[in-house]
Amino acid sequence: MVIIHMSMVDVTAKPEVYREATARGTLKLKSETIELIKEGKVEKGDPFYAAKIAGVLAAKNTSSLIPLCHPLPLTDVKVDIELVDDSSVQVEATVKTKAQTGVEMEALVAASMALLTIWDMTKQYEKDEQGQYPHTLIQNIRVVRKVKGKGR
């Protein structure tokens, strides 16, 4: 029998310091779908507004989603969304705290959930004749900035 050990990293001895992380990702959509977003004609409502709320909620619940992630007292979560071109949406999520461990996972989860929410709200416009999503692509989700300590 193989016994696998797993545990959270013990951060008890680490001091609480200011921490910040920003994650970014993109969603490729059909240009027709982007036009529907711009014109406010998405049947489910405003996908960007819903995505911002989803991103904040996701950041706040990261430790419930990732088993060994510490629950953190988040002090700020900001989700920005912009149209990059006629077929791309970019999401950027910034999370802040004063804690013993960083907020990279919270920023990544926030960006991911915001992108997934936009996809969910627009997927009916993305299907091809076979019911597939050949144009829809979530990509490049990554941490683009990390701050630790007093110097911001």
C-alpha cells in the first residue's frame, strides 16, 4: 500500500506582510459575438459585469476550490475587462492582502472564472453548425505581477 502525504505549507512562523498579485488571460471569440457584447445584445445580460462579480467571488473562495490553498483575508479584489481587438477579450485580476502567504492563486482563479463567465454568457453565439466551439479559446492565463513587502 502506498500512503501519500499531503498538507498545507506551514506559514505559522512567517510574518504578515503586504502582498499583491495580478493575473491576466484572454478569451478569443467570433467578431460577431464581440459586436453583440459592444451593442449590449447578449441575451443573458452584460457578460463583463457578470464576469467582474464572478471574478471577485472566485478570489474570495479560492481556498474552497484548491485543496491545499490557505484561506486568506483579502483586502481588495479588482477585475478589469477590455476588448483587445475585434475577436479578443482580456481579463486582468488584481488581489491584495496583508497575510503570511501570497495571493497568486486568488488572482489566477479570479481571472479564470471571469473568462469562464464571459464564455458561458456568450457560448450560444459561438457554436458552429455541428454545435462545436472552434473559435472560442481561453488562453495565456498567467501571473503578470507579484508584490511582497512594504515597497509597493
